[in-house]
Amino acid sequence: MSEYLDRAFSPASLGKLPLKNRILKAATYEGKTPDGVPGDLLLDSHKAVVAGGTAMTTIGSCTPEADGRINDQMMWIHEGNRAPLAHLTKALKEVAADVKISGQMMHCGNFSKNRKMQRLKRPLGPSRQFNMIGAPSGMPFAGSMRISDIDYMVQTYFDAAKTMKETGFDAVEIHFGHGYGLSQFISPKTNRRSDEYGGSLVNRMRLPLRVLEAVRKAVGDDFPILGKMGMTDGVKGGLQFAEAQEVASLLDAGGIDALICSGGTSSFNPMVYFRGDTLDKGLIEVEKNPITKLGLKLIGPKMFRHYPYKELYFLEDAKKIRDRVKCQMIYIGGCTELSSVETVMKEGFDFVQMGRPLIKDPAYVKHAMQDPNYKNGCIHCNRCATLIEAPEGVYCPENVKQA
Ligand SMILES: Cc1cc2nc3c(=O)[nH]c(=O)nc-3n(C[C@H](O)[C@H](O)[C@H](O)COP(=O)(O)O)c2cc1C
Ligand code: SF4
């Protein structure tokens, strides 16, 4: 095994958290929490990853409040889920005592089609806007958050992070990207506020930094906080790379332990972060709402622009961010082949997060440690990503074909 693969498969520390290797499972919303409750379906999918040798798995959609969910099947962190969450983390550690568990804290902001809101009547973001995803289910507009809504959101992050620590999570990951709540504040396209939360980048970063501060207060200094951010929104008028570098610096100065640099937004240009086959065809197949189906047929080709897949598609930009920050860096985006793991290590990244490679083969680490010629086999068809609302949730149809 080369020096760099050896580094990838050797123990390392994330902040003060010891990890058995440098391969981490990326947050990939599982779609496996019927009625928002984490049960066996979710547990089984992470059990496979944990048994497969990955150092830390990430539970998707640890949403800090019920109304921060894209749909009513997404999990959120609250007292009612405390026992199932504690069971989840305990059961995963029974599979591998040395595995660590992180949870991605994601609030969708105005990107929601959840008709079962509890506190709100419609989704809220930084500014009033057309709600494309909610329109087919009768919520064509998202509102603008008042200061009291902003304060409330910060408090929910504090409460959720505290609950996650208390229920056995070892780390949390705050989602600052992909066009969800905090990213809507960072992006000049979606944040058109004229108060202290809009305008300059310092103002647009005020809420994300308040959230980081609140989460830090909740979990303490020794508990790793990861941040997933965008390096571009991939849309005119949105966040561009030059400003994203400033975002990284501000998060670094705000005390983030590690950054994961992605890009694109689910609302305007999701293929920036996926690459490979576009999602529209698969989404049309699984969509039940006839209006959404029609909408996807009409706007799909414009929304899901084609970006051909290539390995390590975020590497060059992520290296530029790496050079500006002191925190640890976790590479994400098309690190599928072992040669790519080697490159990422050689470039000095501390860890790698893998999404699709671990959906394709949850035992990636075990297999790769046994076989220097290991091939993962993910073909970047992105069918898994079209299954997030399918009854059984996300899986790899390629594996079913090959079985
Ligand atoms: C099925 C699926 C669900 C995803 N859900 C999330 C999510 O909940 N949060 C997130 O930040 N990224 C999500 N992503 C994006 C991945 O975390 C990752 O950024 C992307 O797949 C690129 O990494 P990869 O090439 O290793 O797959 C998802 C990706 C897939 C395939
Ligand atoms: S469905 Fe399977 S092969 Fe296709 S992108 Fe997802 S993990 Fe890769």
C-alpha cells in the first residue's frame, strides 16, 4: 500500500475526536424515517456502513425543528425522537465499538413542500420568494423571517445540538450549503434583506455565525463541529467562488473544526454537486404528484443542467480554500477510486467524505484495505438520489441489477 493510502487507512483525530481512519460517510439524506421517526430502516442502512469499516458515519436530516423539513417524512431533533436517536447511536456502536457518529444539522429554510407545518403557515427564508418546490402542493410563496424567527432558529440549533450530544452523537455537521436555510442567507440571490442580516457578506453571514456560536455553546469546545459549505451557487446572482473563500475564512475564525467544500443548490442548480447523469428522468418516474411531474417535465432540462462526471471535481477549488484556513479540511465530491483517495491525501486534506461510493459499497474501506486493485463500481447514474422519496428510501439500483 502506498504511503498516502496508508495515511488514509490509519487513525487520525478530527479536532479532539480519535477516528480509526480518514474515510467518512457523507450526509446523504436517506429517506428512511417514516413519519420523521428514526427506526430500523435507517439503522440498517448505517449498520452496513459501520460494519464496512468507515471511521464515521453521518446521519442525514438532523433538522433542528419540525418546520425546517422539506417534507413531513424527514427526521427532526426533538424530545419525541430522543429515545429512538439514543437507540440508533447505541446500536451502531454495538456493530463497531470504535465507530463515530455525526449528524448533519440541516434546516431547509424556504425550500419546503411540507404541508404539515407545526409553528408556521408556510416556509420562511431570508426574503419573500416564489416557492417552486412547494407550489404544486399549494404553497407557492415562501415568506421572509422576522428577527424573532431568526432568534427562534438559533435557539432550535442550540437545543438540537445539545440533544444530539446527549443521545450519543460524537460530532455534528452544520449545513451551510446546497441552497438550504443558512445558505439562503449567505447567497445574495436569495437574501435581499435590508436589515443587519442582509446586504454585505458580513451581514449575510450573521445568522450562520450565530448558529455556529450557539451550536458550540451547546456541545462545548471538545466536540467537533463540521461545516458543509458551497464554493459557488452555480447560478447568476448567487454565491461566487471569491466570496465563498471569505465565507470559509469567517467560519474558520468562528471556530469551525473542519470544512467540507461542495457547491450548487438544490433549488437552482443541483447537478453542480452531483455531476454525472441528470436527475430529472428518475425524479419524474418516482413522483406521485401529477402537477410536480408535469413541472419536472417542463423545467427539468433547464434546472438539471448536465455536468459530465469526472473524478475529484471539486479538488482545485477546495485546495484554494484549504490554503486560506487553519481548520481541518474534509474533501468531498467524486472521490470514488482509490487513486483519488491517494491524491486527496497527497494534497494534504485531513479526511475524505464519500456519498455515492458508500451507497454503492458500504464496505468500501474493508474491501479497499484487502485489495489494492479495488474498484468501487459507482457509475454516477444518480438513480439513488432520485429515490429519496421512494417508499424504501435511498439504495443503489445498480446493486439490485447485479445481484
Ligand atoms: C442519495 C443522496 C442524498 C444526498 N443527500 C444529501 C444531504 O442530505 N445533505 C448533503 O449535504 N448532501 C447530500 N447529498 C450530496 C452528498 O453528500 C455529496 O455532496 C455528493 O453526493 C458528492 O459526493 P460523492 O461524489 O462522494 O457522492 C446527497 C447525495 C446523494 C447521492
Ligand atoms: S445508484 Fe448506485 S451506481 Fe448510481 S450513482 Fe447511486 S450509488 Fe452510484
